[in-house]
Amino acid sequence: MSYLKFDKNLLINLDQSLPKEMLRTNQAGAYHCTTLVGCNTRKQHGLLVIPIPEMGNKAHVLLSSLDETVIQHGAPFNLGIHRYRGGVLSPNGHKYIREFDCESVPRTTYRVGGVILTKEKIFISHENRILIRYTLVEAHSATTLRFRPFLAFRESNSLCVANDAINRALVPVENGVASCLYDGFPTLYMQFSRKPVWVDEPNWYNGIEYVKDLERGVPYTEDLWVPGYFEIPIKKGESVIFSAGISEVKPRSLSKMYEAEIASRTPRTSFYNCLKNAAKQFYLKDGDNMYVISGYPWGVVLARNTFMAVPGLTLAIDHRADFEKIIDTASRALLEFMVSGRLSERIHGIDLPDIPLWAVWALQQYARTVGTEEARERYFDLVASILDFILDNRHPNLQVDQTNGLVRTIGTSTPVSWMNSTLNGRPVIPRSGYLVEFNALWYNALRFGASLAEGREDLEKSAARWAAAADMMKEPFVETFLNDGGYLYDYVDGAYADPSVRPNMAVAIGLDYSPLDRRQRKSVLDVVTRELLTPKGLRSLSPKSYGYRPTYVGSPEERELALHQGPARPWLMGFYADAYLRVFGMSGVSYIDRMLIGFEDEMPNGCIGSLSQLYDGNPPFSGRGAISHATNVAEVLRTLRTLKRLTPDY
């Protein structure tokens, strides 16, 4: 039985099926994303969405969808579905769906009278090409399949409007046609494994609506160009493969290409396997470089998300080589900034003050996995460069206070931490001064650096310097952040100490090295458990704190105000689990295991097999934001690996 299988009763009920989305990527920046029934509900949805280097590597929707029609005895049965202006659904192809199975590849089974047709979709690894295999399982009379392509050729966050500027020309290619609607775009090649008949029937399909964008209060209606349709007769037991890509392919190679890709897939037969597949979807390979996409469908390469997510996305699924490739790529950008101040064009936010701190944390997870000796051999110089860069006060917005050893930053006009929502160009949460997770990460980084150098005479000087810096800030950290309520202030700026109960203190108690003793950690942990813990991670703000907004809904402004004022983040569960296990030891394993059930429950929801960017802070804890988020998948995977390490039979 498949772990992710949906029957007709759910699929034909659009209230239940339209909120469920599926995502496939090729690790080269391209993706395919839509709902389980194939009705696009976001402008970012599409059958083939690719980055275009000449256009700033932004994702562009080339092929929005492909409508299939089964023809028998001259009668057409359209399997497609679109929402048009006013909420009108046409055609209603979802009523023919009998099953959707997503174990190895997304497979939709249709039944039209005596016809049973399956559709399977697969992305070609590291190539901007999607294949769809159609198999006629059952038919009692002559059957023809018709395929109508809906073309967009626009940036994924934009919308297309009917116009006369498009290039209507179609170029015949082997078993298909090629199209390029606008100058500067790559050509889209649409081909089949068998020769089809092409019928010119050019039309704009006007007023297609995207209900998710309507809900978000952003433009949501567009027009798509349909140049005509393909027709192919098919017999019972036969298969035909459709290819959409930006280069021409030999049709006779499609079957072999498809089978090769299927053989390399990990079936989604468990919670772990779902997250493992989701983790690999965030990989982005570009020549010798390797990056992490922050999320889908509108993610980019972010420095903070890269360092926060890379341990869980790689080491937790035994992909050590990928960790090293991603870190090597990201560290080159970080070192270039540290040496020259130059910013990376591909990795955004490399100059933010907490980036070096998260980088050291990521390297610490590598050391925990492979051992201190190997970590020292490969990354000691990088760790030393980062620690000395900060200690020497060479970062433009992360300064070590010479009186107490704490680090401070300025975040009044520009967001500096992961709580980076803005309104009218200003931070919604202007965290400035001493930030609790910055200082906890700094203390942890110093202790980790000293541990790497331990036992090496040639590194004694560095070890002593870092250990002294950690010693200097230990007591001031406790005096600055620990309050009479038994928890940690979120930030302290001059005479102001922010009393908001926020999850950043979970980072402080979850790190390997903490300035807090065990009793103090437990005190903080109790507050976090009582006020922030949900089945979907930790709330970004306690319901008891001023300004609590648990739901990420409404206009763009309303959502920006709510982003870090209550919705829960799954990635914080990684630090919560670490803290809980450090306080309670092995007796906490079963508790953390139970906490993970809330995430496993999400596998058939939202973007199936993955985790959303955030969840409402109140029941029913609905998923919101990006449909698949790297740090969330990563930290839940890292927690699963921690439990596996503690209990090998887990």
C-alpha cells in the first residue's frame, strides 16, 4: 500500500483536493508544481518552470499545463481542469479521476466509461525536461488522445495578458513542435515518443484564475496562449511519452530515459522517505557549484537558510559529499565577503551579521557526524577565519563588546535576523543590540572552535584566545538575558530588554555549548514548552505576549505583520528536541518521538510529502506560506537522525 495514495472520493471533492499540491524538481533549478487534480491554483504553478540565467536566474513558467482529452466514437472527454473568472471550473476533468498515487512518481488514474488511462510524470535529473507517460490500461473501442498545451512564457511571479506581441510561429521538430513566444526566452520543444498529428487552432484562453493568489490579496487572473493540439491514436496496453524541454530530444530515447529516471527514485513509503525526497528537491547544482533553494515555489538561494538547512538536508540522509559541495560553494562566498566585502550574486544575504555564526553551527554538525579529526582536517581553517573575523570586529554589523564579550548588531532600520518581516521598508520586529540567539551561537562557536584545536600544540594560541572569549561572555550572557520569569529576553538594546516570549531562546538552550547550566536550561525549556510548543513546531510569539497574531492570512500587509507574531515554525523543533534531550536524557526520547507525529500528519496535506514554511499558531494549525521549506524539512530530518542515533532500532 502506498504511503501517499488518494482515492476518487477525496479527489472529486475539490474542497479537499485543491489544497493538496505536489512538487517535483530536477536539482538544476527547474520544477513542476500543481494540485493533485492538475488545476493550477497559483501563478507559480506550471508543468515546466525553469530558471533563465539571462534573466537573473529567476524562475519562468514556459508550459503552464497540458490538457488531455480521451476521444471515443467521436466523443471528447476532457481530463483537464481550470478555474476561470468568477470561479467557473471548466472543463471538469477531475470527475474522471479514480486515484492519485505518489509513491515513486506521481501517477493519476482516469476512468472514462470503459477506458482506463494512467498518467505518470517525472523530471529528468539536472536537465530542464519533464516527461509524462500515458498508458491505456483498458479500452473496448478505438481510442485517440488529444493534448492541448497552455503556454505562458513569463516570470513565475508575474501574470500573462493577451497581446499581439507573441510570436505565433511553430517550428516542426521530430514528433512534435517547438515554440518561443517572446524574444530572449528559450525555445520550448514539445515532442512525443510516437508521431502525433498537429492541428493548428490558435486561441487565447482568457480569465484563468489562481485562487491561492486571490486569497493572498495579489493579482490572480491571466490569459494563456494555446496554439493548437496534438492527436495520437492509442491501443489497449500501449504507452506514449510526452516530453517538454528547452532542447530537442530523440523521440526513440524517451522510453529509456524515463525508465532510467524511475530506477533512481526512492519510494515515498515512510515519513523518513518522504522527507528524504523533499530534502533532495532543495539541491541546486550549477556546474561545480551546489546551492540550497530556500523553498518552493518562490524560493531563492539565501545564505542563512543554506547554513541552517544543510546539515539536515545532507548529513541526516547520509549525503556527506553533498554537504561538502554545498559548504564549499557557500564558504567561498562568505570568505570573499570577509576579505573584500564583495557580495555574492547568487547567494543572497551573505553580509547579514548572523551568517558566520550559522556557518560555524553547520560545521559543528559535520564534526558530530564524521568526527573531530576529519572535521579539523577539512574545515579548521574556515572556522578559524570566521572566529577571528568576528573577534577582530571586522564585520560591519556584528561587533564584540570589549566590556563583556557579547556581540551586538544594529537592526532598527534593516532586519538582521531570521525574523525579517518588513512593512514600508522598516522591520516589523526591530531586533537590535544584543540578540539572544546571536550571542548563544557566538558562545557555541567559540567553544566549538576551541574543541577543534584541543590537543594540537600548533593551535594552542587560537584555542586559548577563543576559550578566553567564551569565558568572558558566559556570565554576562546570563546576567543580560535570563530574567525573573525564568526565560530569556529576546533582545536587549541599551536599557530596553524585550520581554516577548519568543523561540530564539530555544536556540540558546539547544546548542551543544550553552552559557546556561542544566537548571537554567530546564527553566527556559519549561517556558518554551508551556507557551510556544505546538504540534507543528514552536510559535514565533507566545499567545501571552503583546501583538500575538496566530494566522498568516489576509492582504500582503496583514501577512507581513503576522509572519513572526505567532505562526509556528517546524525548524525550531530541531533545537527544542536537542534542548529537551540534553535536559532529560534518554527519558526524553519517547516524548520527542511523539512530538514528531504532528509533522508526519502533514505528509498527505499541503505539498504532499513535505512541510510548509509556517503553520498557524492556533488549532487546526493550518500550513501557510511557501509550500515546501528547506529549513523545516532539514531540522525535522536532523531530529529523526538524532533519535536514530540514540535508539538504533528507531
